[in-house]
Amino acid sequence: MSDKGEVDLTGAKQNTGVWLVKVPKYLSQQWTKATGRGEVGKLRICKNQGKAEVVSFTLNEELTTVDTIGEKSSMVRAPREHPFTLQTVGGQTLAVFTENSSDKIALEGLVVQRAECRPAVSENYMKLKKLQIEELSKPMRFSQQLDKAVTTNYKPVANHAYNLDYERKKKEEGKRARADKQQVLDMLFSAFEKHQYYNIKDLVDITKQPVIYLKEILRDIGIYNVKGTHKNTWELKPEYRHYQNEEKSD
Amino acid sequence: MQIGSSSSSATEYVVRVPKNTSKKYNIMAFNAGDKVSCSTWTQARMERDMSNRRIYGEEETPDGAAGSEFGKKQREEARRKKYGIVTKEFKVEDQPWILKVNGKAGRRFKGLKKGGVTENASYYIFTQCADGAFEAFPVHSWYNFTPQAKHRTLTAEEAEEEWGRRNKVVNHFSIMLQRRLRQQEQGEEEEEEGEKGGKKKKKKGGRGGDLRIHDLEDDLEMSSDESDGSNGDDDEAKSKAKQDKGPKGKGKKKKKKKGSDLEGFEDSDDGDFEGLEVDYMSDESSSEEEEPEKPKPSKGEDVPKGIDEMSESEEESEEENKNEEDGKEEEEEEDGKKTPVQVEKKKKKDSSGESDSSEDSDIEGEAASALFMKKRTPPKRGGVRGSAGSSRTGSRPGTPSIDSAATSNTLRAAANKLEQGKRQTTVPSSETPATKRLKMEPSPQSSSGKSTPQPVSGKSTPSSSDVLLTEDAVRRYLIRKPMTTKDLLKKFQTKRTGLSSEQTVNVLAQILKRLNPERKNINDKMHFYLTE
């Protein structure tokens, strides 16, 4: 996508002015509950000689209900009146850019006014705050006394599940039988096609051969290296490998 | 809904918070001082800076096929868990932005995400819509954009260097200029050498304009300071000159180095030589940065001869040319003088070189001791040399170009080298007596061997590339300026004189004994000089 990084500069060109407003957390939570078109309240701007002087936001009635845990919703209500504290942008140039879901970037505009949304202090607000503090002050972890002692964890004599597994395995495999050398070689080669280095245990797993027998075969066709890493691994001898090219020689 | 008020007008706007925006709003913050005006942007590109990805990528061992291990990934995981190593995820979201404005020639910015923006309060962007209502969008993240420098900057090491020299360097423009020059050279060869070369260039170039009376100026720190200071304004103009002079300065420096090497086989105390990459055996000096062991003076002296060019390697003439360019008085003067002398000396060398090796072995110990700055008994064999010189060897066009470096190297090495060269031998009978007399440590020879007629001097017409190592020549050098043994050796290159380096050393030692020059310790090195 050639224009993936391309920034849409229409906002900057139009010099669209936006306001950057800092909004308290509870208020933004209330706003997320908005229904319909998303109307959350009303903004009243009193201008004096063209400049916005007094700005106040009024929260819609239906959004004042606060969802709290363990409290009745009607107990605490969010305050409705929120005067805005206006601040200048200062020397900073604050631009707003948006990112699309398809990763397109567009410049929406420049911030012309900064404001802080403050709740008008009221009983309601105080209660709300109290609630918040209580919630936050609860520790994340807590100790709880149990009524009954836990008796479900036995100390097993032997690991039952493990035991079963073990016996099952023994039954199934018995001692690993030595298969035909050629067959084993085939298995090994196909394994080494996938990976270059193998642990002996893994090879035993793959080939299901007894270790000694397998080691003998490996000594023929492979080399054991202490690759510098912890585990010692087997790999095929150079004459047997053809990793970049065609198939291996045998 | 309009509500009129007395003096100020108050209007109410509906505030909407759209629910289903696919667009994420972010803040792009610029510093006040950067004077960024978005309206001037004609075009902009912005992408995530993925340069940190490899840190999180871990070392990727090949997956499958060659080089991979069975179950490697799982084992690595288990190992990490066991040790409690928690690796942070590489989140694309948190990566910085790279913003390029107005294309290639425009500005570049890097935008770093500011943390903690949405933790306790949310920022909203209030935009006024067409219907007068406000729409509020939550700000997803905040990026602080800083402009990136497009001009060349010094690296940390370079900056530290320059800082150390801040009191000395007057002209600051040259700092970046030199760095750029340095980088150009680096393109040609190894970085290490290039930097050294560049550094030296700068250093030496500074002295380029000064009249060089003394080789030692190369090594004295003071001179570099002075020249740097004095060059102040002229630096830029001289930068070119500096480069030219650079190799010359180096040549001189090398000469010094060789001298010191030979003088006592002691470690060079001169810290300036540390890190110098000196290739004693190199025949070619392919670029200025490599350290060809070609002493400038010897080159310089070859120039006027002309005949010498045949036997010389290219670089030598190169260096000569450079020497010429600079037009150092001293050099040329020396050259002029040396021309006849050198020839003589070469002749002498040749002849003595051709003499028995027994001579060598005999005199070896003497020479060695002589060169090791012990008090020399006046050598009384000047005259002998003269006669010996009469037997001139033919030209040796095929002589391999053996650097004078070879001579200044260990005696053995040099001797070997020379032995490889051709030595036309026309050992005259007159030589034998000369040789014998040499062995005998002749005392009857007066110490005014200096004044002993040197028939060889008559033979100032050299055959091609012959230079004689005569007492006269040595005396001439020493009168003009103090020289170390190394310097002297450089004057008498083995391939010129036809002597092996050992022989050269021996003969020179004898001459010095005869001349009994005065000594002076300059810059920790023993120099000889004569006052006539």
C-alpha cells in the first residue's frame, strides 16, 4: 500500500480548531453509557467579546446514575454541572491525528483551546468520591479464613496417575525392539531433514529404538557435538547432509 | 437553543459522544521551540518506527532444516520460565512514530508515546459539527514529536575528542569538515586506518604551513597546538593542503619511527606511534592512510636523479612528487646535496656489499655496537672506502624495491631481503685490500679520514640507482642537521648502495666512528651532528 504512511492533511489545511478537554474518569464512564445518538449533555458557552469566557457542561439526567458495586444505584449520583476551566495551549502545537482501522492516518486539526472539566462541588459529588476512594482502597489481595479444613489433597504414596501411565507405557512398548538398520536410517534421515540438531532422547522417541543400538547407527552417520549450548546434540555428518540443495546422499 | 444574556452571549450546544467510531484519536504534540506550523505542510508521511523489533525478536535460530534443533523453542521457553525471565512483548501500538513532512527535503520528526495519559483522567477532543453540536472523542494516546537533526552530528567518541581539544581548536568549521573527509577515506579502506589517517592529517596538516626545520616537530605536541591556533582562519583553505601534507608528515614520522626502532631496539617511548599501523614489508603505499615505510627524504633525493625512477617503485615517486609539491626548502636542499653524495655512497655500499661476507660477520658485532650509540672510536677507514668505491657495480635495474624500511628493521630481516636482490658483483682487486684493512681496525688512518680524498667522489656520475655510503656523504648530512642513525640509514637505502642492510649498518657504523660526531639527545633520541 503505497499510501499507507500517507497522512491526510485536510484537517491541517482547513485549520480546524478543536478543543482538548480533560474529563474526569467517572464522567467519561458515564458518557460511555449514552444511548441513541450519543448525546450526553449540553455545553453552554458564554462569550464575552468573542472569546469564550464561561463554559459549562451539563450532564444529561439519565446519565447521572452511577453504577457502583454493592451500592444501590440511586444512592449516589453523578453531579450534573461541570464548569470548564479554560487554559491556553501555550507555545505547544498540538495536533490531532486519527488512525483508521485500516491504518490510515489523517490529521484532524489543531488544538486551539485546552480545558479541564471539573465537577461542580456538591453533596452528590462528595458521596461519589467517597465511594470511589473506598473502592480503591480495598487491597487487591486479602486473606480469608476458611470454614472447613481442606481435605481433598491427599499425599499419595505413589503417584497414581503417573503410576498408571508408567505401567501402561511398559506394557505397550516393552523393550524397544531393534528394527532393521535400513529402516532406522530412513527414519533418521527424514528426521534430520526437518531439523539439523537432535537430542539423543528425542531421537529415541522418534525412532523408538533402544538407545545403544541407535547410538551405534548414529555414530556411523552422524556426529555428536557439544555445540556450545548446554545440550549435546547429534547431527548428520557433512557428507550426508544437503540442507541447501537436493536430497541427502545415503 | 439560544439563550440571550445581557452583555455576553451564551449559547448552548449539544454534546455528543459518538459510540461507534472506527477512528482512534491521538494527540501529536510539538514543542513550542520547534516552530511547527501544520499549515505549511504540503505532504506528510507517518509510519511506526519498528527498529526496536529485533530486540524483542530474540535471536532467531533457523526454524526447521539446517541449523535448527529439535524442540528448541520449547526448551527455550521452559528455560526462560525456570529462570523467571519475563520478556516484554513487542507491541506495535507502543512503538514510536516517524513523521516525514514535505518529502525528502522536509523535516523529520520522531513521536514517542507518552505514558500515563489515560490512567486517571481521559482527554476528549471536542469538535464542532456542522449542526453546531459538539462531538467529543476520547484521546487514545499522546505522542510527543521532536524534530530530528538532518545535519551531520559527531558521534559520542568524536564529540569527546573534540571536547578535549576545545581550547586548542579555534576554527570550529573545520571539525565537521575533517570528519567528512575522514569518512570519505573510510569508504576506501578500513575504518581504523582511515580514522587514524584522518586524525593525523588534521594534525599534520596543521603544521603544513610552518617551515619545517626539524623533523621532531612532528612529534612535539606543542607544534600541533601552535599550528592549529595559527591556522585558525586559514584552516579551510588549507584543508586541501593538509591532505597533501598529511602523507608527507607521515613520511617524516615514519622516518622518525624507523630511526628510533633501530637506535637501540628499544621500545619506542614516543606515544605518538602507538596504534600506528606500520607495514614494514609493504612495497606499495596505496593510499595516504596506509603507512608506507618510505622515508620522505630518501624519496626526495631520488627525484633529481631521474635515473632512480627506474628502480624505484611507483609510490616512491608519488611521495617524491608530494614532496616536491610542498617545496620544502630543507628537502630540496638536501636532495640537491644528496644527489652526488648518495651516488657515491651507493657505490661504496655496493662495493663493500660485494665484498666477502666475512667482512660482514666480522664487522657485524662492531656495527651493532656502533649503532647502539656507544662511543665510537674514530673510524679510520674512510680512505679505504674511497678506493673501494671505485669498483662500481653495474646498474641493478631488477633490484626489487626494498623499502628502506627493511634496513631500519632488524638487521637480519633486512639482510635477508637484500640477499634476495641482485648484486652485480664486480669485485675489484682494489677492494680486497680495503676489506682487509677494514678487518684490521686500522689505526694508522688518521681521524681526518674525513679529509681523506675520496676517489669515489669523483665518481659522482652514478650508474643507475647507485648511491654510495661514503664518509663524505655522512658528514654532509650531519653537518646540515642532526640525525639519528635511523635517519642516516634511510639515506642509504640498501638497494641503492647495493649493500645488504647489515653491511650498510656496519659501514655506517665505521664511518660514524671515524667522523666521531657530536651527540645530542633530541626528543629522547640520540642525534649526531657535526659542526664544520
